Amino acid sequence: MVTDVREVKVEVRGPEPACARCQAARKAVEKAAENLKDSGISVNIEKVNILSREVVQKYGVLVSPSIAINGVVKIVGRIPNPEEIERLILEAAK
């Protein structure tokens, strides 16, 4: 039994309403989170509107979808597979 739960925040950034590519990226993140649920890592998934003033001011203009893990943009402009997301989450949880 894992008692040391590490929390990782994953932001899926895209326009609102979400385009098909952004929806596919979110599904990949959700699948990765599901695969990691028994590993002691709590994945907090958040949808972020890439067109909001705050996001543009903080990160500049990004291509969607983009995925940030713990505030660091890791993937821009493509749909990752769940295995890639899992790897990035595991790295972030170290």
C-alpha cells in the first residue's frame, strides 16, 4: 500500500469550447491518470483556456493543444499518447 501520495497538476490548454484535438489531448491525459492511479500519484487535471488574457500574458501565445505539468509546458501543438503523458507525470512526481 502506497502512503506517500504525490500530487501532479496537469493543465490541458486550448480554446474554449475545446476543439477536437484538445478533447483528444485531454482524453490522453485522463487515460494516463487512470493508468497511474495505483502508483501513489494523484493527478489533478485542469482545463485552461489558451485564449484567456492571463494565459497569454503568462505564457505568450501558444499553439493548441498544449499540456503543462506542474506549470511547465511540456507538449505544444500535438496530441500525445497516454504513455508519453505517463512518463512526463512520473518524471514530475520524482
